[in-house]
Amino acid sequence: MWSGGWFLALVWAGVFPLIAAPGPHRLWGACASAGYLCAAAAALWPRGLRLSLGAALTGAVAVPLLVLMAGGGAQSEVFVIERSGMLTLSQATPYLADPRSVVEVTPYLPGMAVFGVPRALIGGSGPLTGMLGDARLWCAAVFLGCLWAARRATRAGSGRAGSWRAGSWRAGAGGTVDRSLLGAFAASPVVALPLCVSGVDLPLTGLLFLALAYAARRRPAAAGLALAAACSLKWTAWPAIAVAVALLAQRGGTRAAVRGAAVAVAGTVLLVLPSALLSPGPLVQQVFAFPTGRGPWQTPAASPLPGRLLADLGPAGWYAAVALLLTGGLAVAVSLVVRPPYGLVSAADRLAAGLCVAFLLAPAGRFGYLALPVTLAVLARLLGGVSGGEPVRGRVVRSSRPARPAHAPAVRSGR
């Protein structure tokens, strides 16, 4: 099974050097292909799992990331983030007042500029400082930190007496199978490619997943803070508030849901409001109009997805795409009321479905955007979540042993 999976990844990565892909993608494909080939061969050995994972992570993540950072190769998003950090330190807002070309547009909310601050502080005069200031490094660090925190949250939930038991964490706390699957997913093209060439969506994905994990653990304040951080990066994260609130209502009741929503909304406003007050026009034009194809600059997100094909038909097609997008969003919102999510897996699936609808029907989009919902759905199954059980007054109690009657004496071991 492992060898077959690495072979499929090899085919995926091997396509990039053969097509007219950007330079960073071709370099990643060449390095990752070698890594996946070695991983597939190592997986054929009876005890070659660790060696297989090491080869895949080295070829698909470590080597291409180091080479690209050392040579300055990256997607344009990396340079946009780093410029945003410099602008934030110099003028307190990441937006240029009068962009002259598409490369000067900042299509992100102000929170994304945080990942460009290291470049502004460290600079890039030397090889080491150039790599330490690279925004991809900090995007990956936040992503991995969120996974670590989410894993701790799900494991704490599965081990606490009287609490819910994480149904997806079946190999035991820190089990080898779980770590191997998580490492394999990190080395897969879904994560490795964006991590090496861009990294922009990784912190967004990690924060959204962490917010859902905290919501499943009935921690509304922590979930709200994670949501606020995510929603200050991209406005595409805003639908996650509805999913997390529905999960909090199901797990912890109305008070928990209101508290989580209040923290999320208030935190987002506090993080976005300063830039909105300093440069309202540039923010609206660059963050909202530009990604939807309504700004004065042509967005490079032009994959032939249904929404983009409709928008290319003219104004009527654009409005049709927006109408379908709103209809899809309304359908997901209704599903949250009719059948709210009851655990991490179901909440991640619901958010992933909503994001897929948004990315497919948006007037402008890329195939790469779909990596975000795929990652959320897979991580929910790898790191654990409530996969079943009946919600009872905001709690799901799952136990592998029948409850002992109150009058029954405890049976002690003879040892």
C-alpha cells in the first residue's frame, strides 16, 4: 500500500518538469520525483517504513524548500507577503495607495503581513538571513504549530475521564501508525508543493483546523481566538465562524456558541480595523474586488473552474456565477441548522464542502485552492475527532465500557 501511494505521488510530481509550469514548480517536481521514487523502493522492504517516510520528506520538502529559499525562487505570493510586512512597519498598513501593476497588489487581509515582518527585520543580505527571513519558513512554522496544538487538544479529549473519546485516534496516544500517516500526508504533494513554492494557505489551514479542534473540545475562547487569527489572513476563512459556532452549540450549548462567535468577530475586527481605517479604498479594491475579477487588474487566478468559465461569458455570466456561489453558501448554512456537526470530523467535512463550493463557483479561482479543504478533511481523520455518538445537551459521551451502576461496588485487582 505504501509503495503504491508513493508511486502515485511520483506520477503527480513527475508531471511538473514536463509541462510549462512556473520554475519553482518544476524544481519541486524534479526533487520530489526522486524522493518519491526512493520512498516507493524503501517501502517494499519489510521494515522500511521509516526510511520510506524519510526519503519522501527529504525529496519533497527539505531539499526543494532549501534550494528555493537559497536561490530566491518562489511564487509571487511570497514576495507580496514580504512586501506587506515592510509596508506595515513603515506605514502601519500593508497596502500601496496606488498600485501600478498586479505584482504591487496585496490581495490579503492585514494579518498576512505578519509573515513578512521577519524579512523586514532580518533583511536578506546573506544566505542565512535570507533564508531566515523567508515568509515560507514562518508560514510552515505556524502550520506545524497549529497541528501540534490540535493534536494535544484531541488527545486530551480522548484521555479525560467523563469526556468525549476521540474516535479517530485508534492507534493510541502517540501511536506509530498515526505519526506515520501524518508524516506521509506532510510529504504528499497536497502539502509539500504549496509549502515549498508558496506557503500562503498553510497558516490559514492550520488555524482553521485548530479552531475546529478547540470547538470540538468545548473551548469557545480558544476557538474564537484561532478563528480571529485565520479571518485576519483571508476573508475566505469567514465561513468557518458559522461552522465552528454550530459545532460549539452542539457540543457546549448556546452560551459556548455565543462566546466563541463574540471572540471570533471581535478579534477579527480588532486585527483588521486599523488598516481599514488607514486605507479603506485600497483594502476594498485589493482584497475584495481584485480576487473576484472586479478590480482594475486582471487576477492570475484563472483556472478553468465552473465559476471562472461563467464569468468569462461577460457581465451576465459573472452575476450568474455569483448567484450560484451565494446559493451554494446558503445551502451549506441551512445544513448547519438542519443537521449541525457533532464532532471534529463532521465539522471539518462541512467546512471543506463549503470551501469547495466557494472555490468551484467563484468568478476567479485556482485548482490549488482545493488543497485547503482536502487538507482539512484529511487532518480531521488523522489527528482525531468525534466520529460518532449522539449529542446530549451539547455533549457526546462515548465509552468502550458499560457504565457501572451507582450501587455496585468497585472490583479491585488482586495484585
